[in-house]
Amino acid sequence: MKKLCFAVMAMCMLLSCGGKNEKEAATEEATLSDFVSEVDGKPTALYVLKNKKGAEACVTNWGGRLVSVMVPDKNGKMTDVVLGYDNIAQYVANPDMNYGALIGRYGNRIANGKFTLDGTEYQLPQNNNGHCLHGGPKGYHAVVWDAKQIDDQTLQLTYLSKDGEAGFPGNLDIKVIYKLTDDNAVDIKYEATTDKATVVNLTNHSYFNLSGVPGSQIMIDADTYNPVDETLIPTGIEPVEGTPMDLRKSVVVGTDIDNEFAQLVYGGGYDHNWILNAAGDINKVAAKVVAPTSGIVMEVYTNEPGLQFYAGNSMTKAGDKGKLGVVYPHRGALCLETQHYPDSPNQPSFPSVILRPGEKYTSECIYKFSVE
């Protein structure tokens, strides 16, 4: 599969140079301008993060999206490892692709778009087989966040999700910090407070391609997972032992993805929540992806109890045109979304996602890149 190096990345690399000639400066200005717009009366822009090792990441405040992450491959060549578009207009025209997006108020599915909290039933948008997926069509992936660049490596995004927005109760005040660390990790920290009892489950929906998804190897440190029904709502907790869902030892992504195992049939491939053995421990590797072709390795760390592994099963077989017009094929990327379990508001046996006034929601996800 082609490596997706493109104009935005060229711009990022220019910003790391000490000086620019007129042509370089013009290219940078033109690329930055592709993300300067106004959506719902609020300005959008592109923000560049860079570390001491030359790795760089670009984020737009529309949907709080990771537009690109440039890290070195085994030959030292800077390689973009996330899918996306060249300009803000494409993102706005295709919001539900969720490339790089911050997801909320509730990442993943809530059955029938309903839940009851403190005796009150709340109705949410039903945008996925009658269920609410990722907060509905106007979730946090499709709003403009307020942005403040703290330093060369850190971006702060804030958003006030008002009481009743998408049917959710409470004014939710959210802060997300993107930091590109000097060990080539994208560290995402979430905080939120509310003035009324609500449910919260925030995550990032970046589509990663380290170079050749079907041939990439994946490990998820989880003894159990959430099996789902035909509409992808969890039906409980089951062991991975003896099934194609056992990813405790590194396996090639494409080996069992078309297995006739019922869970893979329901999801059209992997699209499930794994219950992490090291739940809550940010210092333990929750998942690891290795791309033998490029040598790029991605490790995932989180303090969340679950990890949704989605293998791009719904990426159109006709292909979506992304950066530089490159056509993204079916299963052309994978997502590793750190989270609480899907449909937790309706399943009391799952870890609680309830946030009340006076409490603070916190979550952290680290995508760390290296080579081997």
C-alpha cells in the first residue's frame, strides 16, 4: 500500500526547518490556508506540533482531528501514519468518516439511542441501525473546538457541550490536550466536568496505516471481550480463548478477519471492544501494531478499561479519496479507540460511565511510535 505522504506533511516538515526560501514559504502558506475557514460561525485552522527528534503532527480544531502524524520508518524516512484529507472542506463534507476525530459525548454505541439516568429517560439520535453511534451525526467530531497552542509540542482544545445537545443531559465542559512527546508519542488527555448527571465516554477515532494493514501484526492484551449481536450491541463478556478474537499473541490482521466465526460475520471483520488486562494502568502496553514493510511500531497505552479494535470494515470498497487524491481501499486502515464499554449506560454490570456534578472525568490515550 502506498505511503500517504502529502502536502500537509510537506508543510509540517517545512515548519521544522530553520529557514525557508520563497517557494517553501508560499507552499506552507497555501497549505495552511486550506484549513482556514469558518464553520457554524467559528473559525477553523491547522495547528502544527513538532518534537526534538523531527516527528510532527498536525491537528485541526474542526472535530479536534489529527490530520497527520509524521514519524520515521526503519530507513529514517518520515512517513504519515494516519488517514485524512488535504483541506477543511473535505473534512466538513465527509464528517462521518471520522478521520482523526475526537468522539463524544459517548464514543461507540448506545442501544436504541436511549438510556435512563436517575429515573429520567433520554432519547439520542439513532444514526446506526437504530442505535446512537459516536454521539450522533453532530457529535464532537463535527463541531469547532476552541484551540490554544501552549507550546511547540502541545495543543489545548476546549468545548462546552450544552445541556440537551444531541439529547444528552448537562452542560459538559471539556478540555483535551494533544502533546507530541520527545519519544515520538501522541499523548491525548481528556478532562470534563458537568453541572448535571450525565454519561461520558470520549475517545479518538484516528485511522492508522503504518504501511500495509492486512499484513500488519496486532497484539491486544485482553483475556476477554464484548461479543455483540447482529447490530453490534454488546451481549455480555466472553473469553477470547479458542476464538479468532484471541490477540494476546501477535497475529497478522488479515489472517482470520474473514473467518466465519459469528462475531466476525456480524462486524464484517474486527469491530469489537476488548477488555484490557491492565485496565487503568497507563504504564502497561494495551495493544501493539507492527508493520513489517516499514518497520514502524505503534504501542497503545491507556487508563481506560476497554479498547475498540476496528479494522476499517466499512471503508467503502469503491474507495474514498483522501490526501493527494489517494484512494483509501476497503480495510485500508485500523482504529484503536480507548474507551469504556459500548452501551454501558444500559448495562449495569459494565463499568460506570456516569459523571455527576463535583466530579471530574479524566481519560488518557498514548499512541507511541518506534521502529524495529
